[in-house]
Amino acid sequence: MPHHVIIGGGPVATNALETIRQFDDSPITIVCDEPAHSRMALPYWLAGQVVREHTMTADDAYFKKLDVDARIGSRVTKVDTSANELTLSNGGTVAYDNLLIATGSSPVTLPIPGTDLPGVTPLWDLAHTQGVLDAVEGIAKPRIAMIGSGFIGMIMLNAMYKRGWTLTVVEREPQILPRMLNGEAAAIAETWLGKKGVDVHTGTTVTKITDAGGTKKIELASGQSIEADVVVVAVGIAPNVDFLEGSDIEHTAGTGGAVPVNDRMQTNISNVYAGGDIACGPVLFGDDEVHPIQPTAVDHGRIAGANMAGQNVQYPGSLLMNILDVCGLQCASFGQWQSGADTMTMNNPTGNVYRSLVWVGDQLTGATFVGQANDMGMLTDVGMAKGIMQTQTSLGPWKEFLAENPFDIRRPYVAAGVAAKLRNTTLIGKASKMRQYQFGGAKATATPSAEHAVFVADRGVGGS
Ligand SMILES: Cc1cc2nc3c(=O)[nH]c(=O)nc-3n(C[C@H](O)[C@H](O)[C@H](O)COP(=O)(O)OP(=O)(O)OC[C@H]3O[C@@H](n4cnc5c(N)ncnc54)[C@H](O)[C@@H]3O)c2cc1C
């Protein structure tokens, strides 16, 4: 049986190895420089809602149960595709038959003085999160300045808001969340943040950071300055591809760089797969893109795992989705959310409500939602709009219905049979099994009601 080697320990890696195990007992080795964990869980730790251990997604017992040779704490420095061999930072080598590159991305920094000062940090991984928690220890109301207002930065900002810290955001674009919301939707979120006591500066850059006795001073091109205990630099990410330098695996480095993959998650070398934040792969609407989000990482891991295990599974493509709690205001955008030629828009800034539905013919290809967290109707509409896009359902006359009734997505969703389609869809032609890791070996205790059991039962599409 082929030896599968996976570099990484995030969602791509764990989903790939569990998928391989759904098919066979072939040898698997995983190499990761960090403990296997979920970056998505870091905000809950930062907010004080869970402890660090709850962000972990695997431990020794889990790897043993799945019969995986886990080299946690090891870093890959080189890939030789002619010898099918990896080199590790300790000089050791690992041979493979199939390789999956799932190394994720890392934050980039700003080319300005002061980014190397203590207390000036990215906020992306376990060490950064621990660093911020340590830096604010003993400060009654820490002052945090965040440079950049992208999706992940704002997730972490929300975590710090829950702590009651004093928050400032600096964004060089004229609006916050420039790659997630259009100007009208962002304006609602920005006003909301102001009401929640978050100081937002848009359309200006940081020129310098200095330190006087532990207090950081951030100087802005606008002439203003901000004082903070911690400065978070959240200005973008680049894929972790440094170890591919000199290999013949196609890739580009830097922001926007990536490893191109086909719909089986194969790179230009057929026994080398890639997925997640580093992969530029098929998307549901438009040309191949990098989608550095958890759902895409999970999908890529499952598709790559199935194909490495000898299946022939094609990925229909990922749907860009950013769903964010901005200090109590829910913001979400999907697919080709930037308004196209055929867009329905509802904008009510005083009610903190914004919606746009972007169409190609009678197909919904993008959407944006803004509304308050207690608006249950909006929250269910977000899920249903996502389902309509994921199933690529043509809505026919229901498109006109939505033009008249933009707050009633439920009817088109049900009438066009989206729920039924979703229920019968699986990514790899086989239902996924429950993850085989629970923190502390905990057992799931929920007993679904008869109604709920319908949704969690085996879908009957090919076994467990
Ligand atoms: C704070 C935070 C919050 C987030 N919240 C959300 C959210 O709410 N929703 C959402 O959709 N997405 C969210 N994301 C994004 C999501 O977590 C990522 O898209 C996802 O983790 C990507 O998975 P991955 O497996 O590709 O890489 P990763 O999860 O980054 O895992 C890659 C691992 O490989 C390791 N590695 C890198 N290079 C090497 C090497 N040479 N040798 C060995 N190991 C190496 C890395 O250190 C890392 O541990 C969040 C991200 C962050 C940082």
C-alpha cells in the first residue's frame, strides 16, 4: 500500500488523514512544526471562553488510534520530487509515495520602523495568542491597536471586544473589511463599531511605531497618533511555500502566491497534492482562486485524502464565505459578492440592515448580509442563501419573487428543492464520519430528537 505523507496539522491535514482511513489502512506520516490545532478556535481562547487545550484537534492517543506516524514539532525544509523524499530541519528524511502539502499561510509584516518592538505582533497562531495574553497580564483595561481590518483581524478584534479591552483599528483603505464587504455594507459596520466604543481610522497608513516605557505610539500619515499597550499587525497573509524553493512543484511566494491544484487537488506533479490556504483551486463561480477559509480547507482535505486513497473524486469548487461577528453586528458575504451587473440591493443604515443578492441569469452567485445578531430571520436567510449557491440552483421565477420579497429567502429555498439537494450531496460520494478526536476523550452526549435525527442520520449514499 502507498505511504502517504502529509505536511501540516491543520484542518486539511486532519481531514485528509481521516478520509484516507475511511478507505484503507495504508501507512500515513504527518509532519507539522506546531501541535495539530484549529486556528479558528484561537479567538475563543483569546476571548477567555475556552482554554488553550480546547483549540487542539489531535493528540498522541488520536494518532495512535488512527495508526499515524506523527512527527509533531518537525519542520520540512525541502521536497525532492524525483527521489520522492522530504528533508526535515533536523536533517532527517522521509520518503513518500503520495505527498499532501497542507502548510497553510503566515501573516506578512509592514515595512515601517517599529514592527520588531516587543508588544508589536501578528495575531495568527498559538504563540501569538499566548504572547498577547501575556502582554496584557496585569493591565486592567488593555489598549489594543490593530493595523488592518481584514476578516481574520476583525475576528480577533471581536474576541478582544468580548474581553472589554480598549480597541482602535487603522485601515489604509477608505473602508473596513475591504475584501469582504462593499462600501455601503462596511459603512454600517463602521458606524456600529463607533457606537460600541471602537475607534476606527480608515484611509490612512501607519508610518512609524515607537515605544516609551512600554506604551506604543503609532503615528499615522494623517498626522494623528494612537497610544496602545499592544499593536496587532494584521495586514495580510502569504502561503507557507518557502520549503518548495528549488523543487519542481509549481508555486509562487508572497501575498497572493499559492500552489495551483486541479479538481483532484493534485499539483503539477501527479503524486503531490496540496490544499487549504496554500492552494489555488477550483471555485464554484469564476476562475481558480485561493480561499483561505476553514470550509475550503476541510473540503480540500477530504478530496485530497480520497484521491490519495485511490478514489477518483472531483471537487466541484469552493464557495467563498466570510461570516463575521463585528462586536454584535453580523456580517456575511459569499461567492462573487462584489455587485455585478444584475444585483438586488436593500440598504437601511439606520436599521443596521444591508442585503445584496448578485445574479447571473436566475442563479444566485454572490450575496452580502448585514444585520443584528438577534435577527434570527437574517441568520437563517444567510444559511439558505449559502445553500442556494452551493447547489448552484437555478431559481427561475423565484428570482422575481426575491426582487419583491428580499427578506423571504425561505420560500424559494424550499420551492426550488435546495434542502433536498443538499441532503443528497456528499463531497466524496460517502458520508463523513464524526471526527475521531474529542478533547479529553469526551463523548458526545446530545441525543437528537426524532425531527433532528433526520438531518444527522446516515444519508444512505454509500455507507459510513
Ligand atoms: C485566528 C484565526 C481565526 C480564523 N477564523 C476563521 C473562521 O472563523 N472561519 C473560517 O472560515 N476561517 C477562519 N480562519 C482561517 C482558517 O483557520 C484557515 O483557512 C485554515 O486553518 C487553513 O487550514 P490549513 O490546513 O490550510 O492550514 P493551517 O491550519 O494553517 O495549518 C498548517 C500547519 O502547517 C504548519 N507548517 C507550515 N509550514 C510547515 C513546514 N515547512 N513543516 C512543517 N509544518 C509546517 C503550520 O505551522 C501549521 O501548523 C481563521 C484563521 C485564524 C488565524
